Amino acid sequence: MPRIRRALTVGACLAGVLAAQEAEVRDLAQVRTALHKLAKAHGKARFLAAEYRQERTSALLRKPLVSTGTLVLRLDPPCLVFTASGANGTKIRLTRDTYEVYRPSRARLERTVLPDPTQAAALFGAFRPVPEVLEARFRITRAVRRTRRVARAEQRLLEVTLVPKDAAEAKLIRQLSITLDETGNRLHAIAYRDPQGDAVRLFLDKLQVRDKVDAAAFDWTVPKGTEVLVHRPPKPQVPKSGASPPKRSASGATGAARKG
């Protein structure tokens, strides 16, 4: 009996610690102040660089897909480049209009022309989270502050969850989440959920604000002989009078391959 009582006491204490570590922030003024503070820190920046860890979860996956590497972001005009760690050195480049994946080990570049800039704009906006800009398109639904100890120091994280106001945009991005490290006024993580329900979380480490970055980081020149495959969204077609509507492919996309 004493052992059971002791176990219950320890469990209650642990529950108290967990409750103290996480608390919902209902005052949106506090949330906006924290976002403003981070946006101001990034306000005059031209470039951001960091190490990243990305986790993608899906109902079709038994466990998350994890990738790590480095990223560099040009804020204007926006361009985000990921370089994965490992021997294959895969690179990803995102702009307002295109999403590109370059695999040097396969000598192949795939370029997808984005049919809508909503997802890209949301991701770019999360790196400089000006509340007025965010809330013009998104509604803050929840904010949670978590306190934890890292290397004997206390770290306060504020996770802000937003959903699109426009129903059409909600079909492209269901939810956006921005996590701030309030202890050092840094961006800690960005997450979003796509229309299929897949969740992507991007954790950042060693984030740096830079004035200069080698232009070659954004303007790729792939080696001669690289296969370039382009995916374009289907163009809307108006059937002629008396004619049957054109049949669409199962993928709904067109592709054109060429050698670079």
C-alpha cells in the first residue's frame, strides 16, 4: 500500500510539472507582440541561413520521413534553397512560381510549375511573421507556450497555429504553424498541413541573419547532360460548340523532358 501511495504521489508531481511546462496563451496581444518582435529582427535582413531537420508524416507512411541539411533564404524576391546532407547532395529550390528538385547523383532536375502561389507565400511569410500580413489571410486559432530545459538553460517556445480565412486557400493549405524561441528571439520551427492531410515540420538550428550570400546559391547552373523534366499544371480548355470536352490524363499534369 505505501508503494502504491508513493507511486501516485510521484505521478501527481510529474503531472504538475508537465502542466507547468505547457500553457495555452489566450491573449492574442501577447502573441502579436512576440511575432512583431521576431519580424523586426528579420525586418532588415536580406538573407537567412540555418541547419534544418524536416519531418513529413502521412497516413500512408508507417513512420515520418526525415531529412537534414542546410538551407538559405533570400527574402526579396523570395527564394528558398535546401541542400540535403549525405552523399547524394539533393537540392530543392522554391520560388513563388516553381518547385525544383535537383539530384546530382541521377543527373536529373525536376521542375514543377506551381498552379497557385498560396503554399509558397505562406512558407515565405512564416520566416518574417508580420502579424498584420499573416492575419490578412490567416486566423490565429491557438497559441501554446512550452517551457523546457536545454543544456541546463530554460527555453521558452511559443507555437502559433493559423488557418486560412479563404475557403479556396484552405484547399491548398489546411493549417500553418510558426514556433518562436522567445528566449533568444529566434524562429524555431515552421509546420504546415497540406490538402491531403500530410504534415510537414521544419525545425531550424543555428539560424543566421546575413547581408550577403553567394548568388550561385539561388541561380542554379546544372551540368551539361542533366535531364530536365518540367511539370506544368493543365491549362483550362473551353470545348467548342458541339464538341466533346477534351479528356484529361489521370495525373492532370504535363511533362516535358530535355537535356540541359
